[in-house]
Amino acid sequence: MNTVNSNPKELTEEQSRALISKISWRLIPLLFICYIVAYIDRINIGFAKLQLQEVLGVDEKIFGSVYGLGAGLFFIGYFLFEVPSNLILQRVGARLWIARIMIVWGLVTMFTMFIGNTTSFYFIRFLLGAAEAGFYPGVILYLTYWFPARERARTIALFATGGVIAGIIGSPLSGSILGLHGAAGLDGWQWLFLLEGIPAIILGLVVLFALPNRPGETSWLTDTEKDWIKLRLDQEAQLSKGHAHFRLSDAFSSGRIWLLCLIYFLLNVGGYGFEMWLPSIIKEFSGMSFTMVGFINAIPYIGAVIVMLITGYHSDRTGERRWHVAIAAITSAVGFAFSAYLKNPYLAMIALTVAFVGLKSTVGPFWALATTFLGGTAAAGGIALINSVGNLGGFAGPMLVGILTDRTGSIGSSLWFLGGALMLMALLILTIRSGKQRS
């Protein structure tokens, strides 16, 4: 039987570690799977592109620009509805709102199979972004209800690896589904959206019945454990007064928060500019089948998931955030630069893998840093603001890669551009004054 200190709200170090582990095992697996599905539905357009030119009825000379704009329009819908969505989540609870988000985006993904021209392509991508708005920042906010600050980089990195695992699972899966071309009278890209939209709806129903809103609502935590979580989070909030923002207006008027928006924007320029074009890059240099392109596309994700977890763990252990983000971003920039320079396709693929690993490794320490500056209502609005403005990089990245590729006839200039975005991100993160974020 566990013992506690004389203060009924305190736990021993061993008990607190066991409690964090217990919460993680209860919450993270479900959220992790949900994010895998979300990310697959967000980036599967990169595989659909391999069959979309004839469907959209556009000339090959401008297809890159058309595709880049359509892929990026997801993030305009995401941007417009992100902050309202997170504020609603704070009011009605994570269980109901995350379930609603997932069911609606699953339906929109399935309806993507009916696009037939550029107008419908643009509209459905915008609608998908609006439907998914609030999921990722909602989960980041939700985790601040459960985990003290010193545990967040590791926890967020663990959750965020869902997006990387999505690449490992989704890449060969999407490539294989494209091979169903002609089955039951449907094109491969139509099967892609139909089959990959269904899991979001199913998981939305699971979330509705299985996800607790707050620690106080659970039956699997003891009263002592609930009190300890509340005490730790209250202590952090008290210590943060004068340093963190608690009112919604504080988040919107803070220069530091807007700087974090810019940094996250640059991260997403690199991330989505890379991910939504990677299948096309691989297809171009390899000439392999859709299925083999899918397997090759998974390689950078495998490396990223390992390094993300190591980086998040080390950032939590040392309490340092800025240099973890900066070094990872610089590594990514160097990887992009080498991939543009190298002519050997296999060496270029290694460089692209290094670029992606570095890029993804910034995520855990970045969000751990960002959430230390926010509390109360400002956390709901501020996290959503950073994520929504930052995700406009997901609009700019694919679109600019498409334009640069069309104008130069080569992907090389685009890779230099993506590397430059990551290098600027590294420089900007180091301008944020931040000591070790220990609780």
C-alpha cells in the first residue's frame, strides 16, 4: 500500500513518478492514435496528388502551383476557426469537443472523393481545415490540465510522435490504397479518401465515451492523487504570476506570443512544404510504383520518432528549451541544404531524412517553452493563436514550393528555401529570454 507524506496533498518522488506514468498510460495512447489518424487525413493529399492532375483538368506546367495552393488552403480554414474552437473546448470540455472535431473531419475527408475540378478541390481542403481546427491545440491545452511543466516536453513529444507514426503507417498504406485504382469503378485517390476518413469517425465516438475532461472527474485516480495534481498546477500558476499571461487579452497583446507564432510559422513552412511534396520528390527520382514510394516515404518518419523522444526527454531532464529547439532547427536546415546540393538520389534521401528528423525534434521543447508563458483563459486562446498563426506556414510552405518548382523546373531551389526557413527559426528562438523551466 502506498504511503504519503504528512501533507495529504503531497506524494513522495517515487509516487509522483508513478502517478505521471499512470496518467500517461491512461490518456496518451488514445490521443496518440487520434493524432495519427488526423495527420494521415491531413497529408494524404500528397499521395492523392500522384493521380489528381487529370481529375482537376489542369496543365502540367501549372499543376504544381494549383496543387500547392489547394494543399495549403487547409490551413486557412484551420487558421480562421482555431482560436474559437479552443475557447469552446475550454468551456464545454475536451471530451465532447474533440469528439465533434474528429467526426466532422472524418466525414469531410470521405467527401473529398467527390472533387472533380479545382474549385471543389480548393473548397474541400478549406473545409477540412475548418473541421479539424482546434484538435492539436486542444490536446496541448488539455495536457496542461494533467501534467506539471517539467513533464510537458516529454509528454508533448510523445503525443506529437503520432504525426510521425502517421507517416510510417500512412505512407505505405496510402501508396497501397492508390493501387486499388479501378476497383468498384473508383479511382485509387477516391479509395484513399473514403477508407482513410472512416477511422476518424470511429475514434470520435470512442473519445466521446472514454476521455475524461479533468483529473477531478476520473474514477481511476485517488483523492490524494487528484489533490496532488491540483496542488502542483496551482503552485505553478502562483509562481508564474508576473511571468505568464492569464487573460485572453494578454495573449493577444504579448510580443513574446507573437514571436512564438512567427517561429511556429517557420517550422510549419519547412514541415508541410516537405511532407506534402515528399511523395512527388521520391516518385520523380525513383520512378518506382506507388506502393514502393509509400515505403520509401516512411523512412524519414522512422528516424524522427526516435530522435523526437530523446530530445523531449533530455529537454525535460535539463529544463532547457531554447537550445534544444535551435540545434534541432539548424540540423534540419543543414539537411535541406545538402539535399538540394547532392546529385546522388540516395545521398539526397539521407539528407532529407536528417532535415525531417531535426525539424520534428523541435516540437516537444517548443511547446513546453510556449506553455510556460500562458495560464488561465490565455492558455486556451494563446495556444490556439500560436498554433493557428503558425499553421499558416502550412499554407505558405506547399504553395511556395509549388511556385518555385514550376518556375525553376527543379525541386532544388525549394529545398534551399525550406532550409532557410528553419535557419531563421533557430535564430529567432534564441532571442527569447528563458531560464530553465523547472517546476
